[in-house]
Amino acid sequence: MKTELTVDRLEDILSYYGYEAYSGRGMGGRQCLSITIPRYERVFRVLADLIARCDDEQEAAALVRDVAVDDLGLGAVLYWPGIEMPRTASEQED
């Protein structure tokens, strides 16, 4: 059975790193959850830490399966384009 991550669960997993909104390639301005890693060589270390925060193997698989990476020169941004950033109350009023 394929597990899907929810916004709330991904926020919990990413909370240690301080997630933020990001709009990656081909997203047409949609915003999703992301974390920025200042040194690119730490991408796999951060992914391993995020996997350790998952509840089970299926959740870990969904986390890794759904992630995308953009190169920021020396750093990288990990983002989940299939999980849109929740809109704040003020954004919903617009």
C-alpha cells in the first residue's frame, strides 16, 4: 500500500529544519513546503535525518519518493512539489 504524506505530517517532519514556502521549476507559482541546506554535500545527511523522523517505512518511502532538489550553488533546497504550502487566513481572504 502506497502511503501519501499530508501537509501536517510533512510540517512535523521538517519542523527541526525550519521549513518555508518554495516554488520550484514547473510549479507555475504554486508554493510547497521546503527546507534549505546551506552545503550541498549535506543533502543525504539531512534526508537520512528526515527519514529517521518518519513513523514507518511507508512514510519514509513517500518522503524520499516525492522530494525534488534544486541546486543553489553551494547549497540546495529540498522541496515536495506535490504537497502545496497551506495558505494563511490572510491569503485566503485575497
